[in-house]
Amino acid sequence: VAPFRSCLSPLDCYVIHEVYDGDFTPEQFESELEAALEQEYRYIVIEPARLGEETARWISVGNCLHKTALISGALSLLSPVLALPIDPFHLLGLPGGVLSGACAALYAVSWQFDPCCKYQVQRISPQELAWLPLEAIHTSAPVVLVHRDDTPRKRLHNVIALTALVYCVRRLLDLYVD
């Protein structure tokens, strides 16, 4: 509950209202979200259900790519330790390393420079909803985005993915040189 107490400040929290009077269109909601993301508010509350769902989905796909790059890269690097000492089993790490590199590359191209990747979706309970500026919120189930520093996370998955790719290249060279 405590993280939302500071959301009462207009400098920390931005609400994208679901208002459909006259000129407001879904495209304007999207441009309002882009502006809020660029301003790097600590909390962004999205009232329009469609925009909130699309944004949450986009963030979850980016998170999935990040986690896949980490897990597959770590498994690739650990494969020599986990595998039997028989040569074909040492090649088990190659697909994981390639998958890790592919996921890291796709994340770098599609998500890394998107301001949305600096946010995580915060699931809030009705008690936490009480700390949001309720006079400004017109829905009972908004999507709440919380700004997070993603630099260490990006560095970690890039280092693991690159290390796994280097390991894979080395294993392939060992295989063809022998």
C-alpha cells in the first residue's frame, strides 16, 4: 500500500482519462501515453481498457523475451556442468545459447529504446487503489504502470546472451576443428 502514497503528487502520477467527448479518439489516448512515458512519471494510470491491455501485453512480451534470454543463456552456459562427459551431450547448450542471443537481439531491436520498457505493470488491490488520486480516476480497474530502472536488467541479459553465444561459437569451432 505504501508505494502509492507518493502518487498523490501531480509530478509523480499521471492519469490517462477515459473521456470520449467529441474530439477524443483512441489515437489521442496513445499519444497521451507516449507523452507520459517520455516524461518518465513514477506512476502512469491508464483508464481506457483497450490501451491498458495493449500496453500490459507489450510489457509482458518484453519481459518474456528478457527472461527467455536469461534462462536459456544460463542453461547454455551451465550445460557442460550438467551434461554427461560424453561428447554429444556437450552440444546440448548450443540451442539455448542461440535462443538466448536471438531473444536478446529481438529485445534490443524492438524494446530496448522504447520508453515503455522502463515500466512494469503493477497489479493493485482495492486497498492500494485508495492511495491513487481517486477524484481523478473514473474506473475501478485501471492499469497502473510503475517506473523502474531497467539498466542492470538489460546489462545482465546482454552479458549472459553474449557469453552464451561466444560459448556456442567456441563449441562449434571445437567440433569442426577436431
